[in-house]
Amino acid sequence: MSHSGGREPAVSLGLLDATMVGIGAMIGAGIFVLTGLAVDISGPAAIIAFALNGGVTTFTALSYAELAAAIPRNGGGYAYVREVFSAPVAFVMGWTRWFTYMIAGSLYALGFASNFVEFGHIYGYALPGPPVLYALGAVVTLVALNALSTEASGRGETAITLLKIAILGVFVAFGLTAADAGEFDPLFTEGPLSVLPAMGLTFIAFQGYDLIATVTEEVENPQVNIPRAILLSVAVTVVVYLFVVFVAIGTLGADGLAGAGETAIAQAAEGFMPTFPILGTGAALIAFGAVFSTISALNAVVIGSSRVAFAMGRERQLPARLGRFHHRYGTPLVAILASAVVMLVAVLVVPIRIVGNLASLFSLLGFIIVNYALIRLRRRQPNLQRPFEVPLYPVTPVLGIVCNVLLGLFIDPFTWALAIGWLVVGGGVYLLLSRRDDVGPAGPPEIQDPEPIEPAEGADD
């Protein structure tokens, strides 16, 4: 019997699988639907917004990489904050990250449904029933897959993510031959400051690498592979985004992209991509890619949200049954089901635009706390073994904090009010659960480096 009840997590994911969890979550529907909207705000300088967001993301990704190597536990940011802050602060971090991942799941599910229906329309098929039914079906299917096997869900994530990268690669390969660099002259048609709101809009497309850290205990050699997977996923995503945005602006032009809005990438593809066997037009290929992008992103947040709930249950900050792996399947079954319930309810009743803003705000707040957790852990445990260390410390985590604070200032006051309301609800939940026998506020013991094993007396040399 393990300390978490049931059985220990199965170590079934390799470096490629872990990397694909991050890429799968980041390269979701965002790049397909946000490019045109960003160009509408900042013109050709939208490509600068994507590049700067990549830099902002990298600061926090480096902090995640060091913390993951030093604290190899499921739960991601929650596990790190739990180690260096008081129990209430750790609960707030876990509460908001769990909420963020679950709500992101509802966004991805609805995004899958709309793209799936659009994909059918391209071929002249009117799919029966409302799109929300396809969203619910996607959640149920992926929850079942994750409940039965972490290995299966991880391998599926890898296959789907590789497929969508290949589709975007085809888009870029044809687009580079048709793109006109002159479309970027002048670059700042809407003024240099227009880049900032465009960054705020597109930052959500750079979230997801943190999900890798939520499955740390299920990855082979996590102290090496988790940092590598985090940094690889960010690097690949930023490169893919910059190429896609360059091709889109260089082929359709800033005005054309701004007018296309959420269908900008598909309309750009129509202008230069050939007709493909079976799939048909370039727009059909992009729609096909969007379907797989949303599915892989949904699968990634099903994985991540359940592991945050599992970590909180194991630390007795949520009911203990959430912190157990199923004795047969080797998955955090109860945590997966609890996360699924919230996703399904959100698909049915939550205003998506408002919740999307909330998810972005909570992510920014979470990233601020993670960067500070790195600084505090360095001060409290300077001799802790760190297989990976953030370069240019403390400049890097400080820049991560400052940049995330600045982006948070561009989120509207109504969203801030809703966030405070959700935190108040979390405070009530914490106080209620802390009085129960199976939930307690005590923090975990300080991390210690492993002690060398001494040979038994009289043992052979």
C-alpha cells in the first residue's frame, strides 16, 4: 500500500510523451483562431506580440524546469508552492490551477465541437444535433481513456500532437514559397503600444507546458526528462507559432487577416495551398488540423487537472479519496471523474468568453507565485540537489514575475472581480474541509536529498 492509497503511479511516459503533453496543450485552437484577431489589434506587429509572449513564457518555463527537477512530484505548480509556502497559500494555488485546467477543458471541448461541425460543412454534411453534444462526447471519451490508462492517454496525445504539427508544417512549407516579406513594411501600422493588448489576447496560446509537471511521477527519469520536456515544448511551440504567423501575414496581408477574424489561417491557406487527395482544399486541411488540435489540448488538460486534484487530495487539502491511484488501472480515477464533472457542467452553462479571461488571469497569477516559489526555495534550501538550475538567477524569475504582472494589468476589472469571488469561494471550501477528519492543513516535510545507502555490516565489498 502506497502513501497515497491504492497503488503507486505507473511510470509509463517517456521524454517524447511528456513533451507532447505540453505541445498538445499549447498548440490548441488558439493559433488557428487568435492570429487574425491579434492582427486586427496590432497589424503586422502581431508577430512581435507572439515573439514577446514566447520570451515571457520562457522565463516562467525555466522556473518550472528547476522546480520540477528539485521537487519530482505530481501536481506541478501546486506541489512547488506546497513545499515553500503555508498551507492556505498552497490551497489557493491548487484551487486556482485546478479551476483553470478544468475550465480550459470546457473551452477546448466547445472548440472541438465547432471545428468538427465546420469540418463536416466543408464536405457538405450537416451533422445532427447541437454542437454541445459533440463537446460532451469528447469530454466523456477522453475521460474514459484517461481513467483506464495513463499510458494509453499519453500515447494518444503523442500521436495526435505529431499529426497536428505535421499539418501546420505543410501549411508553413507551402506558405514560405508564397509569403511576401513586404507585407511587414511598415511593421507598426497601429503603433508600437498596440503590441501589448495583442500580447494579452494571445498569451493563452502559450499556456500548457506547466501541465507536463503535473505528471512528474509518471514519467521515466523525471528529474532529467521533465525539465527537458518543458523547455522543448516551449521552444517547438514558439517556432511553430512564428512561422505560422509569418506565413499568414505574408500571404493574406494584415488587412485580409484582420477581416478574416477567427478563420484567418483557413482563409490564408485557401490562397496558396493546393488541393489534397481525400481531404480536399487547404481550408479543409486546416479545419482537420483544428479538430485534432482541440482534441489534444482537451486530453492534456484532462491529464493535468486530475493530477492537481490528486496532489491536493494526497496532501489532505481536498478529500483524501482524490489522492489515490486506482488499484487496478493505476490512474487517479476519482480525481479524473471529479474534474470531468466540472468540465461537463462548464460546457453546458458557463459563459465561455468570461471564463476564458478568468483562465488567463489565474494562469498569470499562478505563474507569478511559481516564480516567487523558486526564489524562496533557493533561499530556504540552498543545498537542495537541483539537477537543473535556472540560468542568470535571480534575474530570470524576477523578469517572469514582472512580465506576468504587466500582462495581468491588461485584463479587465470585471474579470478581476470574478477571480476574487472565486477565491472567496475557495476560502470557504478550505475552511470547511479543514474541519473534517480526512483533510488537514499540515504541510509536507521539507524535501531532503537522498541519503547514501551504507552497506550492511559484514557485507561483501
